[in-house]
Amino acid sequence: MSNYQNYQQLAKLSNSGLAILNLTGDLIWANQSFWKIVHQTPNKLNFFAFDRKISVDKHSSDFKKLINKIEHSNKPHTVTRTWLLNGQQIVVQITLQADKNQLYLDLKDISQEIKGNQRREHILKVVGHELKNPLASLMAMSETIAMLNQESDAKKRLEYVKKIKQKIILIDTLLADFLDVTRLSGGELIYNDQSQSLMKFLNKFVTEYRLSHQTHWLEISGSIKSKVVFDPQRLSQVLDNLLSNAIKNSESGTLIKISIKKLTSQNRVQISVKDQGVGIPQPEQHKIFDLYYQVKSRPSPSGMGIGLFLVREILNHYQSKIEIVSQKSKGTTISFSLPIANTNNDTKKAA
């Protein structure tokens, strides 16, 4: 195979849009990735005119000065453009290198990379803001405990210790959610699905949850004998976020119920979390699972807006729909489902 054929093969495999232009911008040759990025079928094309037509950055669309720089420096030069293609904005990186009467072009769509960077920056800002309050509270409570050094202060000290534990649990949850959102963006969220007793898991989870959340009543209704396929860590995250949301939106002392119902025809089990809170307005009900979304009708929105997003992404792994039933001042019920294990193969994984 000749060098030319080798280059042709590499060009086919490349995700970058590779092209050869003349000095006026007329296309001489381009690989398949180039046509995919520009959303065009292979045809005659003047790249400079095409760029001027779709570029949002009109002031930077003139290539004459750029070509002059490239010819004199004999070095590649890179520019970034925002294009409006088929009603959508994309950000592309264009690298040009001159060689005699030709220009070699390398075109990359960097839209997702930029969105990923923006998402990470936003998460870092939100995490910093959300951690500031509980850390300040921890500092204040620790200073208060230091001053409660009399025997008669024992009861008060114990109350503050409980509050400190609650704040530590909150911080731990915030950090866990933050780490998992970053893993999700890189496709690195790991699941360890096992066929196991759902009721045994729920009884243990609720017992431990009550110890750190004593402001509300929490009970389990219904049961299932069949084994269910799930990852205990991921199901804990789902329930923790749903219960935290229920606690935030309902008055202290009210009941939060976890209900279990076997969906025999679907070979799944439905799990519902029901509160007696303020309810969620119908237009916002499914938006609450979007990243960073916070219900607008709340007088003082709290949280990072990533907990329920994680719930949705985890439940997607189990091919579960999320159902919401909510009425103003009458509470909210959020339901999802998990696969019941195949009795012939207890080690069957979720799809």
C-alpha cells in the first residue's frame, strides 16, 4: 500500500474534518468527517463563503488576514467559530496550514467539550456555595460545644453533637452527588447489580435513615418475597434523594411512606415515596429531574439541583419510568420500578 493510500485510510478513520483548499477557499478534497460536521453532502463548496454565511461571529469571518499570517509564518493557525447549522449553534475549531498554493484544514466540533467544561465549572461553583453554609454551621456549633463545659450542659452538648452529625451527613451526600455527576459526564458510573431481597435492604435502609432524620415519621407499606435486581449503593442514592426532597417539602412531624407493589404483568416491583407536603406544580413536575433545576414556586430553593438528576440517570439504567402524582398542599408521590430477578438465574443483571 502506497503512502497516499495510507493517508487516505487514516483520513477516513479520523473524527476530525480534514480538507484541502485553494487560497480562495475552494474545496479540493475532504474526508467524510468534514461533510458530517458541516452537515452537507459532498459537493463543490467554498469554505470561506460557507463560514461567512453560517458564522454567528460575523466580525471574525474574514480569512484574508488569517491566510496572510499563515503564509508569512509558515505555521498552523487556529481559530474558533460559532456556527448556526440547521437551527442549532455549534462551536468549531478550525486549524489552517499553508503549503505553496494550498491550505490544509483541520475542522473539529468542540461543542460537547465546551458544554462539559461549562457543566464542571457550574458544579464547582454550586458545590462551593452549598458547602459554605453547613461548614459555617459546623464551626459555630463546635465553638458552642466548647463553651458548654459544665455538667449541667450535658443535654445541650448532646443536641449539638446530633446536629453536627446531620450536617456531616449532608456534606457527605453533597460530595457523593457531585462526584457521581462528574462520573456520569464521563460515562464512568459503575453499577454492581445483584439479585437480592428488597425488603431486607429497605428495612435496614429505613432503620439507619431514621437515626439521622428524626423530624419526620417514616414507614414502609407493602412487601415482596421475590428477589429484585439492583445495586444497593445506587438504590440508596435514589431513596436518599427522594426522601430528602420529601422532607424539604413537607412540615416536620408529618408522615413519609415508602410503598411496595408487585407489577406481576411487567415482572417488576414498584417503589413509591409519598409525602404530605406542599406539592409540585404540574408544569414543573418532570423538570425537577433536570440538572440544576429547582422548583420556582418554592420561597427559598435549596440544594444543588443535581440529586434528582442523579435519580433519573440511575433509574434509566434500570429502564424505569418515573411517575409523579402531586396536588397543591396535599403532597407528592414519586414512583419508579425495578426488575424482579429471574428465578432460574439469580445472578441475572439488569439490562
